[in-house]
Amino acid sequence: MKMEHKNIESKNGIVHYFIARNENKNARWIVFTHGLTADHSMFEKQVEYFAANYSVITWDVPLHGLSRPYGYFSYKNTAIELKSILENEKVEKVVLVGMSMGGYPSQEFASMYLGMVEGFIALDTTPFGVSYYSKSDLWWLKKVAPMAKWFPGNLLQKSMAKSVSKTKYSYNKMLEMLSRHTKDEIIEQIDLAYGVFAKENKEVNFEFPVLLLVGDSDTTGKVKFYNEKWAEKTGYPLHLIKDAAHFSNGDNPQQVNMEIEAFMKSL
């Protein structure tokens, strides 16, 4: 599916996005937000599947992909940029799909613009909410970037790609996205993304439907643990993606697409 490449500009920089507008004016909108060190192409398997029946937006989150350089990275600013994209396209309501770090701009957007969100699919991400995270959890987040500095650039990219993938496709796709960044850029992304999360994390309450999806072999951080706590606290359904690691929508796109479609039809 050929998507139209567009951009918006703010005081912090130019943010790039990609759009496939369905011919059916009543078709729902899905916004896919990628993970840390990745870009919009992380969802190519989803775009292929959903563009036939839905209008789809993917984007390069500030500081990632084509949306570089970017002046002041914060999840509040990412939410404001996404709002500008939707205003530019005259989109009033969306379903958000946030993968890993992409769950944070999604949750921030939902907390700021509640009336624009029909539903949220949390894909191998973790919740907003101060009560979920211990002091030691937040301390370890601050250590990820310093530890990454010890890896030679090429080895860092390969080890990161291997750690989040279970299939050859996911490994190659992640390596492809990582290769577009220098080692210093990757470390900057990691440092800012985790540091900003620790500062901006807050309690939220969503009244729209939420679905939690996690790869059954996701060993990234404590993602599975946090999702179990998230489901326990909120009652949100938690579905495991079979034979998938952290990049579950690449490892098992068939099940992820089916889960998203079932969610869309339930709204």
C-alpha cells in the first residue's frame, strides 16, 4: 500500500508522517506509533493489512527517523505534534496503537485530548502510572544509556535487534531501522526517552476501551510483568502474542493484526 508522505513544522522541528486515507469517509482512523530507535516502517505489516478497510497514519516520532533534528523532546511535545498532524488531516477521532516507547506518546495524547480517542492498543509497552514503578526500576532506566556506550556501534545495533526479535524478518527490519542512526544518536534517543518518561510519568484514567498485547517471549526489561500488573489493576484484557518477542507485530503480524481487527470491530 502506497502511503502519502507529509510533514508538519513546529518551533522544535519538522515531524514527518505517512497517511493512507480510505475512500470510505466513515472508515475509522488508526494511528500507529513506533518504538524507541525505530521509525514508521516498523508497522509495514500492519499498514498492508489495515489500509484496505481503515484510514491509517504512521509517523516518525520526534528525534526518530526523518523527524530529526528536534529541539526539545518530551512526551507532551510528541502529543502536541500528533494533535497537529490530526488537525492538518481534519481527523476528529482515532484509535491509537503504541508499540513499546510508542505507548508513551499515545498515553500522553490520550490524557491531553481524551475526546479524540476511541480506543488504545498497548503493544509491548508499559503503563503510565507512578504506582507501577519502584525507585529501583527508575534507577535502572537511567543506566540503560550509559551501558549502551560500552558497545561498539555495529555490535550495539546487532545486539539491540537480536534482543527484541524472534524471527529473521523482525531482526532484519530492526537492524535496518537502527542502521539509519549513529551510535551517538541511538544513545541520545535512549537517554532522553527513558529520562523523560521518569519525569513525565503520571496517573491516568482512560474511559475508552484498552487492549494490552505482549509477545509471549518478550524479555525486554519488565514489560510482561508491568502488563500483568496493568491488567490486574485496571481490568484491561491482556492477550499474549504467540511465538513473539518484544517486536511482536513483526514476529507474529498475523495474530497482532487479528487482535487489532477484533478490537476495532468491538468499538
